[in-house]
Amino acid sequence: MIQKSETIFRRDGSVGVMIECGICKQVYAIVLSNEEYTRYFVNEERIQHAMPNQPPTIRELLVSGVCGECFDMFLKEKEEDGSEG
């Protein structure tokens, strides 16, 4: 699922997007190539195919709207809980 983001600029083959973590509310500015942007946001390709060179934390933020730090905290809490899935 593509999260809500705001395009902040387009220039020199790059697109800047801003996205807010749904948990901590930190706003992140991410620079993508025009190709990555088009493949993911326009063509709705799977993120791992649309932007294979982006770090997993950036891809997770774009997919789920949760930053890497909050995602790690969530997983740690689940581990401590003994919860699955």
C-alpha cells in the first residue's frame, strides 16, 4: 500500500518526497530518482522492484508509514510480549 506523501521538488532527475511516521510523527525528506518515483507511485510496482537500491528502512517508511526506529521498537515489544504475527 502506498502511503500518503507530499512531493516537495522535481529537478535534475530527482524527486523529493516528504512522509511522516505514523507513530512518532517525525517528518522525513526522501530523495528518489524519477524512475523510482514513477515505478512506485505512478505504476504501483512492488517497492522492492521499483527501488531495489534504497535501504530497507526507507522502503518500509514508504510502504507502511512507519520509520525504522519505530518499526524496530515495535518488533522488540512483540518479542518481549512473546506475540506472533
